[in-house]
Amino acid sequence: MKNIYKLFCFTIAALFIINQSAHAQTINTEAVTKYWELTDSLKHNKPITDEQWEHFINIEGNKTYASSEFDSVRLIRYRKAIEIVYMPANDSLLQARLKAKDWYCILAKRYKDEEEQLKVYLANITENPDYFNQAYQYVYEYLPKKSQHRVKDVKLYYNCLSNDAISYPNGLFFSLLSVIDNSKTKTGTLEAHELHHRLREEIDISKNQDAKDAGLLWAVHNIPNEGIADMIDKTWEKPEDIKEWLIDPAPATIKSLDSCIMMLALNKDNLQTERYYRTLLKRTTGHMPGFYMAQIIVKNGYKQQMIDGSDNPFAFFYLYNKAAVKDAAHPPMFSAKSIAYLGLLEKKCKK
């Protein structure tokens, strides 16, 4: 293991810059190495000082990601969980937290238990020049020809916070656990998922719309945005990891969403905000029911139509209804009233 760690340290010293043709991908792992410096100190029962934490959380690879994943209260809880997990003096408290299924402690413990595996994985991807080429191959499968191009000077940031990935204009941000989990299916698929968000073109569906429709339009944008990208890195064949949060709640959510659209169509006092729809989608930002809907579309032979029309979020809903009619499992459908209302919103944005 010492040789592995030396290999890892040598690799990060070079800043992990991979050049491919006229474009470059910069892999930044500063947030990861600083995390392991903090936790090495914790292993010797030295708590994290406020100054150390403030410096750590404001590292470029942590700052954008943390602001997306945590509010101030949750971030304090995560910091406390790291101290509980890594400090031997807190072992009895750790056992109690694990027994109580404290999510933050469970997560931090995974980072501790899988540390060597994470170091090996990170060293491998940063030394492999074909690694990011694979990500482009995966993402092109779910993009129309016009969108199949490289992202110039894309920056990839890896960290040890939470278990997710996000795409922002200043870079793609990945927690190491999320990358490791996704690599069990295919290496590079999570990076491809986030690349899809950067490459997929989309019409502006908010133009010329009424304020009362703003919450719904947020959902209409996000459901296909995540659902189509989910086809890259998630599979229906191995649902054990995603069944509970992506598959099982989807039918009921589609029915609730249909009711919301019908209420708007009937011009009822139905001024649900973006926050309401975020809750309706179980805080998944569209992954649920997006994955379920995209899978129904692909399973029933409309994959290419979904890809070709991916710049129009409304088309995703029409295509889902078309696929649901053919599906032997009879998944829930959007009512004629809802589809007509979505058509009205589509016409407004195209004026």
C-alpha cells in the first residue's frame, strides 16, 4: 500500500493535466488531498480548527460543490460527522450514530473504509490518457450530431464531500464515492453524465411565459435534463441501487405532476413554486421521474427520437406518452388536458 500511496502523491504533484488534440482537460484533486491531510490529523485525535475548516471548504474543488449540496446547518453536521468517524476517541459515539443510521456518519465512514481503494482509482484515472475519451464516447450516444463536440478547457474537480456530482460553468465537480459507485457499471460514465449537461443544447422554455407557470417550467426543464443523461450511467437491469429513489416513486409522481398541470390548465389558483416541485420530485432535481420516463421511451423503441428532440424539453413528455401506450406494464400517462397545456406553453416560448 505504501507504493500505491507514493504513486498517488507523485501523480497529483503534476496537477493531472491531460491534453487531447486542441482541447485540454484539467483534473484537480486538491480538495481530495486536503481532505486526507485533515483526516490524518483526526486519526491522532486532533480536532479540526475553524481556521482549517474554513480554508478547506473554500478550496476551489469544494466551494462550488458544497454550496450546491449543503446549507449551513447540513455542512456543520457533515464536519461533525467527519470528526466522529475519524477520531478514535469518538468510537462509542460513532457506534451510536451508526446504529441510529446517521447518514453523514455512514457516508464519512465509507470514505474512511474505502480510502485506499479511492487512492488507487484516482491515480489510475489521472494517469490514463484515454480515460476522458471514454467519457465522450458514452455521452455522444445520447446527443444529436450537432451537439457532439469537445468542451474546451473543461475542468474536473474531485472531492470527498457527500456522494453526488454537479455540472457548473466553472467546471464539473465529483465526489469520489459517486465516481467509484458509478464505475462499478462503467468507468467514466458519471463524467459523461455531467458532460451531457454541458453539451445538450436546449431552447429557452421560459420566454414569454406567465409567472404562475414558473414552477412547472422548472420541472419540465429538469426532468428530461436528468432523465436523458441518466441513460448514460444508470441501468434498469441492476435496479438495487436506484430502485428505492428512482423507480418505485416515479409512477405516483407522474400522476401528481399530471394533476398539477391539469389544475393550471383549468386556470385554478395553483401557484406552486419551484420549491413545491423540488419537493414533488423528492429533491432529485428531475432524476425522478426523469430516469423512469426515459427508460420507458428507450424500451419502447423511441431512443433516437428522444435524442433528436433533446433540445426541446416538451417533446420528452409527448414522447413518453407515446411510449407508455405501447408499454406492456401500462405505466401512468399524462392526460390529454395536460399534454394540451404543455403544447400551449411550448408555443408561447417559440413566439
